[in-house]
Amino acid sequence: MFKPLDPLLHSELRLAVVSLLISSDSADCPYIKEQTGATAGNLSVQIDKLSAAGYIEVEKTFKGKKPCTLCRITPLGLKAFEEYVEALRSYLNVT
């Protein structure tokens, strides 16, 4: 009756990261940190989990002499997000 919820996206911070990345081409870690209110350490751990699952891709570059980590949603991540939203809808439509 209920569709299963993706445990990877069921985390508030990971869901927030994926939601941010869906609406942009890419985002750097300071922006994601600011938008989510996460600590740098927690954000790093959650980004690693999303990357390991193939939901996002992480590119390490430099802006001038400063390191910059860019994150992008992958097609797999977009599909997982859409399925997660659909699963949530199945919970809301129960009467």
C-alpha cells in the first residue's frame, strides 16, 4: 500500500542538498552550507554519502588559489528524488 521511502533521501540534510541541486546547474559547498545551516563536517559526510550512491557528482577545483568543491545532481539522483516525492505522495493520498 505504501511505497518505500529511499532511506538515503529520508535524511533532512541529504534531502535539502538534493533539492538545492535540482534547481541549479551546480552549487559550491559554502552556498549549500549557508542554505542548509549545516556544519562543514556534517555537510561533507552527507555529500560523500550522496556521491557514493551516485546521486550527485563532486568536482574539486580552485577559484584563484582557494579550493572549491562543486556539486551537481546526476540523472540517477534526479530519478531517486522524483521517486521519493512520488512515494511521499502515496502516503498523503491514503484515506
